[in-house]
Amino acid sequence: MKANEQKHTAGLPTARKIRRACSNELYRTVKRMKVWIPKEKIEKAESIYYKKVIPNLIWIYENRSNRKLQADWWEENVSAEIAELWEVDRAALCAAFRDAYGG
């Protein structure tokens, strides 16, 4: 395999990259919802999201180029807990996440 091919076939992301991605995605979602969420609740939501991603990491990695499918997974597996934690409408949360995530 050439060096250029290796660069474009990176392995699984590190735990740090996953945490940062979860944090960034939720930050963008909150911005699009135009609501204020306390820092503690955002951190709790990041923890929930991270804990849901880790067991599904292989599937998420295999579908890394299909953002719609990943957004569907997020809506089914993560959104209910975060909507309850943040006390926001789940449909609005999902719409904001899709807009932020690109799915």
C-alpha cells in the first residue's frame, strides 16, 4: 500500500477524537436550537453520547461516509435521553442535530 493510500484509510478514531467529536456535534446542535443549556447538562449529554458511541464504534466507523444513516442512529439511540436531560422537544433536537451534523 502506498503512503498516500494509507493516509486516506485511517483506522478507528482514538477515545480523545471521539469525545471531541461528540462535544462539537452537541455544541453545534445547541447553537442551532437557540436555547441556553447549562454547562453541567451539556457535559452530561456529552457523556451519554460518548457512552452510546463506544459500543457502536465499528458500525459508526463502517458507515462514516453516510451521515444520514448516522443521524438516524443518533435519533433512535441518543436523542431521547438528551431531550429529556435538556428538557427540550425531541423533534426540535433531532432537527437541529441533523442540520448541524449534515444528515
